[in-house]
Amino acid sequence: MEQINFTFIKALHTNKQIYLTYYKNGQRITQTGFLQFVDSLGNLFVFIDKVFELKNKMKLSELIDVRFV
């Protein structure tokens, strides 16, 4: 979790593209895009995907891994 926090902080400050892996409806999903907002108290983050450029609100608890592209 510490590595995810570090990557989120760096992604927010540098606007670098990230690669997310998370669970949704019992499936493991991977996406590439940009982090826009993180609310650790609300267990929420906002991610803009690279393909459709849509804003996605996701739960931090669903995250498996975050890496820079």
C-alpha cells in the first residue's frame, strides 16, 4: 500500500500516465490513463482512462497495483 501511495502522489504532481490493476465485479481489470483526484478518507479516487477519456470514480479498496507506464 505504501508503494501505491507513493505512485499516486507522484502521478498527481507530474501528471504522468499510470497503469492500474483493480477488481471490479469479481474480475481483474487493467487500464492505462491519468490520475485526477484521490480522497483517502472517502476511499475514493478519480481516474481518466486513456482510451475513452472518461472519468471513472473507483474505490481505493479495489486497487491491486499502480505503476507508471
